[in-house]
Amino acid sequence: MLRRAKGKWTYFLVAALLLFSILIPFDWFLGRYTSLVILIGISTMVTVGLCLLMGYTGQVSLGQAAFYGTGAYISAILSKTYGVNPWLAMLIAAAATGAFAYVIGYPTFRLRGNYLAMATLGLGVIMWILFRQLSQYTGGPDGMAGIPYLSVGGFTFNTPFRRYFLVWFFCLLVLLVSQNIVRSRVGRALRAIHGSEAAAESIGVNVTQFKVKIFVLSAVYASLAGSLFAHHLRHVSPQSFDFLASVKLVVMAVIGGLASVWGAVFGAATTRILSDELLLRFGELDVIVYGLILMLVMVFMPEGLFVKLKDVVAHWRLRYEQRGTKS
Amino acid sequence: MSQSVLEARNLGKTFGGLVALDKLDLAIETGKITAIIGPNGAGKTTLFNLIAGVYTPSTGEIRFEGMPVNRISAHGRAAMGIARSFQNVLLFGNMTVLENVMAGQHPRSSSGFLEGALSLPKAHREEETVSLKATKYLNLVGLGIYAQQEALSLPLGQQKLLGIARALATEPRVLLLDEPGAGLSTIEKRALGDLIHRVSEMGISVLLVEHDMPLVMGIAQWVIVLDSGKKIAEGTAAQIQKDQRVIAAYLGEDID
């Protein structure tokens, strides 16, 4: 019964996506929200990495914005200051950020217990300071402007509408790859680590190695998102990568349901709409809202708002169907 | 060449000033069911964790089928063929019963991040094999019908069987069982005894640490008795039951 209800939910989702994608080709449909939807896509990419790291493997990162920022700045500096091809810059940024995460992750994960949260918290603050202080390269607190657009052949992604497709192409790729990983042998090993590290070791899972690898993968996702962000806004500044940015990313992952890859889209969308549209007038008080959301979700629906909503829909469908069969 | 699946020579482990195991020499015979017994604090669990690779020995060495394993990590030993269950079971609560056993196939499969991410045919074929083998081990312990249930929804007795199925799925040559009978009813203990016999018949050496004397005496072909970190006796169940030193250790009598 439950399985059937779940199937119905999938049909609903597919129908909604189809409808959405039919409307997408019309610029008027997104209108002034194009930029918001692009940013949702970019945030989703980072959030998916956090879901793999936090939800599946059980490791908390409080400094994911550091990798997001590293990707953005490397892309920005290489393509603008040194005139490197933006695609190549993006690749170099991803590789460098991955290597950076490896260097941070390897010693951290060799320690027992959850030292990653502390280490990444520190890392986030340090990177933010570096972005501000290395003004010779990064433009300091004002950041840097005039980053070139990405282009393929003669086609330049110079309108928001074009970049919408670009960003969501990458986003869907990241979602798909992550979904595959979750369903594979590696995904099972990651969940085993979350379930019990001692038991995971006992069945031959190299716990440290898997933790480092998934940490590196999440950093690479964040870096790709950062590069797209830089080429989208054509302007990067330290504020986008401060501690609050890391907290928002965690909020996205938590709302989406940590152990659900597709929930990341929902989490990123909800949080982005909150932060970019609804909470603007409250200034810095928005931190309180994020804190409240985190607490409420963790206490009342630890499996995440997205998963909870799915359950509720499935429950009502089931009741509806039962009523149908009785009469 | 060696008759012993596991050997310990001069094995010792100290925690700070506490000597948990003291210059222990022992050999676990291949293909047999061996039990380690002893009063609380005798060093049974320490020995167990040393063999499984959770602790590193302070002195001496452990050999598995003649090969020194001191420098090999716990996950490396699992891959070599040393599997274990846990006293507190430690199932993966975020998985179904079947997935728990499939996880046990980890060292016998090889798809990595790339194969998984791209969902390559190799990964799919391997997943099918893993799933089939896991079902086989699940049926062996009699939990086949619960395959799709949440692992932690099972009662304790069945959770313990699932823990053994997960360990068996690593296709070990020696299976270490840490107090498998603890918390089980008499009927469940009988089922457990039968299962251990079947495992032994599959050619897997079994080493168990157990408090439950009827269970040990019923299934163990060789019994090793530890007290205060030292081996005080070993022999068949019948010999051990008559051994004066063992009786003294358990009843706290002085024999000198």
C-alpha cells in the first residue's frame, strides 16, 4: 500500500516537472525571478554535497562556504586577472579545492569523534578573513567585478535566461551523480559509517578513507557551484562566503532532509526564498529565523521537512484511496 | 601448514597501569568451535578486540593463518577473513535487514565512486550478485522473510542473528562472536547454538566469548579459560568442568 502511494507521489513529481519544463522556455514565466531560480540551482549543488556528507555519512561541516568561496575566487582570479579560459579556470578551481579539502580532511578524520565540525568552523572563518585580506588578489572587502561570462563556441551565457539553463544543467548532473552514488556500494558504505563506525570497520569499510573521499566530493561540488556563481553575477565579494553563508547551507540541507538527495532542491529553494525575498527587511535579525528553523526541524522532524511533507502526502493519499475502496 | 587459524604469542595489553592481558600464548585450531570463558575482568573482550584489530597489542603478536597481523587495521583484517559480531549488536539502524547483510559484502565487491556515480553496468552486475549472496546468508540465519524490514524493528534475538549474517557476508575464515547468547531466551539460545554448528560445518572456524555456560558446554569443542589476563586452563568442555583452577576462579576459592 505504502509503496503504491509512493509511486503516486513520483508520478505527481514527474508531472509537475514536465509542466514546469514546458513553461520554462518562456522568459516571462520566470521574469524577475530568473536570478532567484539560478541561485537556487547553485545553492542546491552545494547542499547536495552537504547531504552526502551530513545525511549519509554523518559528518558535520560548518564551513562549506569556504570551499564555495575558494571555487568562486579561483575562477574569478584566473579568468579575470590572468585571462585563463573560464572553463579551464573552473576545472582548476575544482581540482584545487578538492586537493585543499583532502589536505584538511585527512588529518581531521584520523582523529576519533566529530572533530570535523570544529575544524571546518575554523576553516570557514580563516578563509573568509583571507578573502578579505588578500586584497592584492581578491580585491579585499569590496571583492572583484568584471568576471567574464562563460561561453561555448560563439554562444555566450550573457543573459540570466541562458544562465538558467547552464546552472540547472550542472545542478541536475550533480543531483544525478549523487543519486547514483547513494544507491551504489559506496552509498551503502557511507550509510554504514553513519550507522556505526565500529561495525563499518568490522565489515571491511575503510572508514577514514571513505570520510575523506566524500568530504572531497562535497568540496568539489561546492567549488563548481562557486565558479558558476562567479560567472553568473560577474562579481564576488567576501560577504557571500561568511559564517552565515555556511549556516544557511546547513539549514538548506536540514530542511531538505539530510538523507535525501532530491530534498536538497527543496531545502535550497525554501531557504533562498526566505533569505533573498522574505527576510531582507529584517537585516541581520534573519540569523534568529535560521536558528529557529534549525531547532524546530531537528526537534520535530529530524528526517527533514521535505521527507516529512512526502510522508504526509503519502498518508493522505492512502486514506483517500481507502475511503474510495470502502464505498 | 599451520593447524591454527589464530595464534597469539606473548600477547599483552595494558591500559595505563592496568594489565588487561598478560603474556598470553594461545592457538585456535582451524575448523573448530572454540570458546573463551572467564569471570568478569578476565580479559576476554580485550583479547577479542586485539584479534579484531580494534586495539593494538602492547606486547607480543597475533598471527592469522601464520601471517602476522599486528600492523593490519580492523577493516584490513575483515578483508583478510576475520569477521566479528558485537556484544551490543551494532546493526546499521538506517538500513533494512537485507541492506545490513549486503553491507557485509563490502570486502568481496569493488565498485568505487566512479562506477557508482556513472551507474556503470559493472556496478549493476555486482549489486545483483551482492543482493543474491546477502539473501543466501539471510536465509541461512532464518531471517529471509524480514528482508525488507527496518533492521532495528526486529526483536533482540533476531537482531543478533542478523549481526551474525552480516559478519558471515564478509565470507570469513574465522568468525568471532562476542557474547552472542547475552539477553536471549532459552529457545533463542538453542537456535543460536544450531546456527553456530551450521557455520562450523561450512568450514568456518568459530571463536566465541560467552558467559552462558550451558551454551558453551553444548557447542564448544575446545574451551580456553582466562582469569585476570592469564590463561589458567584449556581443554574440552568436560575437562574444563572438572578443572580445580577453573572452579576456584569462578567461585573465588584459594587453592594453595
